[in-house]
Amino acid sequence: MVPVRVFGTITDSGSGVDPTKVTFSVADEYGIVQPSGPVSLSPDGTYSFTILLQAYRHGGDKNGRQYTITVSARDLAGNLGSASTTVVVPHDDHDIHNRDERDNERNTDKDKEGDNERDRAH
């Protein structure tokens, strides 16, 4: 499992964001790793959390394993808003012959962060 940091800001200029109604969910294209849960929202609307995703993909999966991470929030009027980002476990690059270079490339890909720049609840 590889840690992936998700962060962003949720704002609502109308009734305001209900900080008890902010959640995340993960859709794994393989249907295996699909965590979900509450998100802690700071008074300024920012959030940050880390989830663990499996850095494995099927050998025949040429476009890589895809995870869709969705953050959802309700405002104080009950309206729902959400934003999503996709994290991909890439297919191996067969042109790289040096194992250390391959390992370094995989480690770099694992360190990429999912980034929801702006989530808005309306």
C-alpha cells in the first residue's frame, strides 16, 4: 500500500459549509481498495488527509490501474457539492533496462499526490 495525500479547500458563500458533512470515497477500477470516511475541515475550509492505495496493477492493464478519489460536502442548507481526482498506477516502462532506474521511477510515481484544488458546496 502506498500513502496518497489529498488536500484542498471547500467554500460556500451562501449558508456556509457544514463541517460535519464532509466525506471522501475511493472508487478502484478493480473494485478491491475502496476506502471511505469523514474528512476533518479546518475553520478556513482547508482539509488534508492521507489514504493508502495498492500500488499494484494487472499485467495486461496497459493504461494503468485507476483510482477515483471524490470529496463531497453539504452546506448548511443541505445542498451537496463534490470534486474528484484520479490517481493512476502506471504500466511498467519496458524500455528501461536498469532495475534501480525502474524502482526509482516507481517510487516517484507513488509519491505523487491527489490534489483537489477547489471543492465547492453550493
